[in-house]
Amino acid sequence: MPPQVPSSLRRLLPLSQTLAPAPLLYLSRRLFFSSVSAPRPPFTRAAGIRPLVCRGQASRHHLRPGSSTARKEPEGMASGGGGGGKDAGVAFNKMRAEGRDVRKDRSMELKNRRANPISTTSYVQILGTGMDTQDTAPSILLFFDKQRFIFNAGEGLQRFCTEHKIKLSKIDHIFFTRVCSETAGGLPGLVLTLAGMGDEGMSVNIWGPSDLDFLAGAMKSFIPNRAMLHTHSFGVEHSASSSQPTEATVIIDDEVVRISAMFVKPRYNNEARNSTDINSKPGDTAIVYSCELAEIKGKFDPHKAQALGLERGPKYRELQLGNSVKTEAGRMVHPNEVLNPPIPGPIVLLVDCPTQYHMHELFLLQSLSRFYEDSSCQTENAKKVNCIIHLGPSSVTNTVDYQNWMKSFGTTQHIMAGHENKNMEVPILKGSARISSRLNFVCPQLFPSSGFWPVEPANGIDLEKNKSTSFQACESVTAANLLKFRLRPYAQLGLDRASIPSLFSYEEIVDELISEIPEIKEVPEQISKFWQSSVDQKNALAPAGKHMLMVEEPWISKDSCLPDILDEQGNSGKFQDDSSLRESVWRKRPKGNSETPCCVENATREDMEITFLGTGSSQPSKYRNVSSIYINLFARGGMLLDCGEGTLGQLKRRFGVSGADEAVKNLRCIWISHIHADHHTGLARVLALRSKLLNGVPHKPLLVIGPKQLLRFLNAYSTLEDLDMQFLDCRQTLKPSVEELLGDNATESATTQLENTMFAPGSRMENYNKKPSSPKDTTALANLKEVLHESGLEILYSVPVVHCAQAFGVVLRAKEKVSSAGKAIPGWKVVYSGDTRPCPALVDASRDATVLIHEATFEDSMKDEAIARNHSTTKEAIAVGTSAGAYRIILTHFSQRYPKIPVFDEEDMHKTCIAFDLMSVNLADLPVLPKVLPHLKLLFKDEMVVEESDEVLEAVV
């Protein structure tokens, strides 16, 4: 039997990878008990808890008996020997790297709680995910004393709950109004996080239309079946001739609440059906949910009882329990004679009408007619709806037809929770916005995004005027983040704004910062001085392309730059406007020294820029998102290296809503390092948005390069939404294969490239390449060649690294260019490690890199944990870059135990920088990059190591 994990290390177990398809790693007895002696706390199971009764459709998924198989005990950690002499000193976990790691299966049982029929506290609350970035649908929390229900789980839900202290462990059910990346993008990460909680893991009931089966099937490519056991779909399967039930489908029916689902499918007229904008997919089905709380029994009236001849005593209790009693005179007294009339239970509707094509079916729903006021369809069972939450976009809910339909409910309180422009001005992730604002104040050169941006109405629409005329017919409010509508106690029925976060501004954050750290006030000027002193006055302007994603740089001082610009232009006159000035200084770059590579010495600001969209590991946290890097090639488009959950939202926080849309439209390629969830679960949302933005515009499918396991997920998910992509296995992009593709007459094959390394036959990781790669895809390879040409790249190739099965790093090298003097200037070279132990193969690939982006999950004192999880420490990552002769090293993928800034040794940082979310590093700024870190440390001098709240369980994958 494998050794149990000591409690002090249990928090290090992965959340998003603990449940990888391969068996799970357990650390060797030698590692555990030589480093930790803490005993394992006993596990106790709560007894006497009755499971929640769900009287709707039962789950079709059952745990297969005998699914667990006996596995031999792994040999533990590898640290030398076994072929490949140059790798003899590399310490890593061999079984994890080969995907053969073993760990006891978790039960993933549901949380069994006894429902409280009285339910003294109940409300619905708006969880404002996506309100500021408009990239995902908001979630709705239905709260009871003993139960929690979540409706929709878009990207960023975990991070939102961490920020606002909403405990994920309390969630019992998740419902979806639609099944698509907009509403369900956060589900994979959420399921994995819950599965990683406690000794046995946790699970929730997941409910949705039949389309949910497609999503569940796709998720099983990287989430084990046992984590998806409690997935329930309802309705008929999608097909061209299918028709959904006309009556409401009861999903939950217990002592507290009755939740029913009503189906709404789009109805297209002939003109719309022939339009290129219409692509019917299973995910088009929308659901309207009704939540009907149990009625409240009327209060017992003792005066009525006394008038009927009953004296105070046990008989009063019997009447309150609903039992009839007899008076001393022999008269029967029934409960209805002494109890006040019952109070009807509050009713809430959640209406998701995503397009105008859904409105017709919505208006015809017979199941809603009993809620209409003054309707001929009303019956004696008619009920009043207290609150309707509208999740559709304003382009639908502001139409005359929709407004007239809203009137049908009478005096109901309407909450408009769809995407509204006014909400974009208020950051939802306040902690992240504060950090961004502080970093922007200190060093706007690296942190152009302040966390705030003004909202410009589309087509010149007056937002305030539009607001005043849209909802005049109904009692409506625009949803605000954390707005509540209270359902119980009945005396508090109605809106509750007490939880809405207070507004704050960039100026307030800066004032607060200066008050906390007075000496920080001088830092921006200090940074500006050494940045400006390195500006090369002789750099020529480069032409701007029509697709260039412009990034304003407010750090450039108009006064300091103006004389030099005038000299260059030979014009003593003044510029006509600020844009002329900005265009003139746009391509200035810091001047390097004798060690600066030629590609940096001669760089313009439109050559390349690296934007870090996520720099944390495992799962999103309050201050760091999961892995994603945007390579901005300006006029030549851009690329994503990894695409964790929330990537699209981070793009919008960095470039604004319209700027992010441009970046997505102009993507040339997305490269994924490995199958772990924190590196790719944002992919579907980005691909779906790109497909939508380019609908009707001639374009080619987007090239996605990744491990073979990812293709299964993408193929399954494409049943739900058009992803419009072309997949290429990373193993077909090894250096020899790409060189052969490019006609460089490669002298070695992909097999011989692995000789003399730990991946060679007979070496410690010979099993790594035993599984065959995908058949050679000549079409995708041709697309790769075209992508390289359009992106101005000489080569892009993948490098096998040591983390899990089929884990890779990547090398990007730009084409050389010719200076004005006719001199050939080598192109820049960027290397990204993905997740890995220090790897000689990556060192070789990183030779003379302009920038090496290397993971640094652990601090130096946690090397044993780094070996066990096949990650790197800070010192090891820097050593890789130093050995390779990389010009600059940027560390990323930090454990979430370091919420703001990781632990590092300043002696190692002379050519190194630490990545933060939304940090943008321009190729031209690399010479001054290491000088910034000492100044940034001042921001975090009192919190170099700060634990996250106990809501976020620590884990590393």
C-alpha cells in the first residue's frame, strides 16, 4: 500500500492535475518521511445525513464496479543513471513524467446536507463574472441556510469567489442556462478544484440541457470519469427535427425549493436561416429556470383558539403541527380555524434569451403563462413572480417586443444582468485591479494597463438617455456586482444593495499607496530617468501596419522627448496634436551596452512584445491568473503560448474590449505546452470568439499546436460551438521535422534529436515516445509554414521537457532583417519552458536566446517538492538561462502560495525579472528590464510571503 501523504504536504497536491487521466503521483516513502514527520490526520465521515432528494430526471451516469485496478508501487524519484550521460545529474519524478504516477482514487462523493425546511435566510445574488470585460456570462447564486445553487459557471468564477470570499465547498448544484464557453468556461477548473478538496474530494450535481452531455464528454479527455459522475442532462437530444418538452421539467423538488426548467430554442425565418451569420449548434438551446420556494405556514393565533374553547397547553402545539384537536366540550377544532393564511413562497425566474431569434419561443412558453398578470391563460393556480433576472444582452432586452413581454408580469422586480456598458467601468476583481494600478503608477513602462478604462458607447449612443428610455415600462434595475434580492425572511423581501462593493478610482488607489509607502512617490521619476536616459535618438521610424495593435505608453514625457524629436525631423515647429507626438516617440527604444544582442540594439517598438496574461500555477487566485502569454507581433498578428482559464478576460483587461477583439481576430497560432487544465481551459472561449468575430469574413482556421490528448477535447467540444481551428500535434513540430518542412535539409531526424538525452531509447524516459504521434498532417504542416511566413518567424519548434507525458517547451525565432546600412541583423529568439524540471534539452534549445521565459513554481528551499511535482525552483530556472547564455530570463508560473511576489535571491537577479499579470515587455526595453525589480520590491516590502485566504487550497501541478 502506498504511503499516505502527510498533512503538511497535502496542500501541495494539485487541484487541476490531481485528476489527470493518468494515475496520480504519490511521493516516495523516502521523500515524504525524510522531509516531513507530521502524522496523517484521521478521516471521519459524517453520519446520519440524508441525501438531497431530486425528483427530476435521475442521473444516467453510474460508477462502474471494479474500475480500480491494482498497480505496482512506483520506483520513486529518478536522479541520474539510465543512459544519456549528459542528463545524469537531472533529478525528477520519472513516473509522473511518463504519466504512470499512482495515487489512491478519491471517492468524489456528494456533500450530503439535511435541508432546512424553515430556511430562515434565502436570497438570489448576482455574481458579476464578466461584467467588466464582457467575455463571459455572470453567474447567479441561490442561497439557502443549508444549500447553495449556482446558475452558470463562466470563466473566472473561481477567481471571483476567491476575491469575494464565496466558499466553493458549500456549492451543492450547478445549473446551466446554456452550454457554451460563455456560460460554462469555468466548469472544468471548478470541478477539478472541488475534486481536490479534502481527503476524498468533493463533487456537485451538474444540471443542464442535453447539450451538457457533449461538454461532459469533451471534459473527460482531461478530467477522470469519477469527477463527472453527478452530471445530469434533461430534455431530448439535439437534432434538426427534435422538439423540446412544452411543459416545465422539474429538476429539484424538496422541502425548500422547487426548480423547474423550460426550453427555448431559436426560431429562424427563411431569410435568417440562409444568412451566413446563422450556424445552429446544440449549444443554441437556452433554458428558463423557475425557482419556487415553499410557502410559509400561517402563524398560530392563540386568541382564536381561546375563542373556540381551547386552553393554553399541548393542544396548541398539535394545531401548529397541522393536527385537529378536541375541546373539553367535545368540539373538533381544525388547524385552518386557528392559523392565519399561509404566505405564498417567493418565486424567482432566471431568463436567458441570448438572441432575438429566441424571443418568439420565449414568449410562447405555456409554462410561464401562470405567472402573467391579467392573462386569459391564468388559472386558479396562478402565482406572482417576485423577481426576474434577465441574462440576455441589452441588444435583446431593450427591444420593444421584449419590453412588452416584461410587462406581462405586472409589478415584478426585473434585474437586467446581461452585458451592460456601464458595468465595464467598474473592475470586478478589485484585488487584481489594485495591484495593476499600483504597478502602473510605479512603472507604466512595463504595466500600461491601470486596471481602468473609459467606456465609449458604440455608434455614439448616449448611455444615460438609452437607460432612461429602456425600462420606463417596467420596474427594472441594472444588475450590479453582488446585488441581492432577498427572499427570506419575508419581511425583508426585495432588493438589498448592502453587499455591492464600494466604487474606487485609480487616483484613490495611488493616494492610498503613497499614504502607505511615502517613499514610493519618488520611484516613478527614478524609473523614468533611467528609462529615458537609454533612449536612442538615432532610431529610425518603422512603418505601421494596418493590423498593428497599438499600445499607448503614457510614461513617455512630452517635455523630455520633444526637443529630440524636433531635431530628428528637422522642424522647429510644434506638433499639431498629441497623436503626432505619440507617433513620433512610439518607436524609441532603450539603448543597450556592448553585451546587448544586435536584435535588441536595432529593435523598434513594433518588432515584438510579450504580455503575461497569467503567471500563477494550478488555479486562478486573487492576484494571479493561470498560465497564458500573448506574443504581440503588431502588424504581423500575434500568438498565444498556453491559454489557461480567463485568458480572454485578461486580454480585455490589458487591451480593452475592442483591442482584445482585434488581438483575437489577428491571432496566427495558439501553442499549448501540455494537457494540464491550467494551461488550456481558456482555449475554447478564445476560439469561439474568433470564429464569431470573423464570421462572414474570408479567413483560414486558426492553427492550434498542442499535445495529442488536446485534440480529443477540441473535437468533442466543437459539437457545441464552432471553433474554426486546425490542430497539429506537438510531436510533429520537433526541430528536425520543422527544419525539413522549411526545406533546410535537416541533418537529423526527430528520433536522432532525442539521442544522448533522457528521452533516448534505453534512457530513463524511454517510455515518453512509445505512444505513436498523430499521422503526419501535411495540411496542418503547410498551414504552419504559412503562419511562420505571415508572422515574420524563421522557425517555431517544440522541445520535449520533463513534467508529464507529452509536455513541451517552445522556441520562436524571428527572421533576420537588414539595417539601413545593409547589415544583416539576426532575429530575436524567445524560448518558453512550459512546466518542467531543469532540462538539458531545453538548455540546448535556449542557447543565446534573447528571452527565456521559465517556470519557477517553488522557492529554493522547496527543491524536494519541485522534484516530486516535476517543477523548477527559482534558482534552478535562473541556472537554466545562465547555462544557455540567455540575454534575459523572465520567471513565471509561481505557486499560489506567493499571491503577490515570490521569494527570490537578489544575487541571482542581475539579468532576470519576475513576471506579473498584465506585464508587457517590449523587445526594445530588455536592456533596462532587470533594473526595475528592486523598485517593484518596494511595493511588497511587508508582504514578501503572504498566504492566500483559507478558501484557496494550495496546490501545485
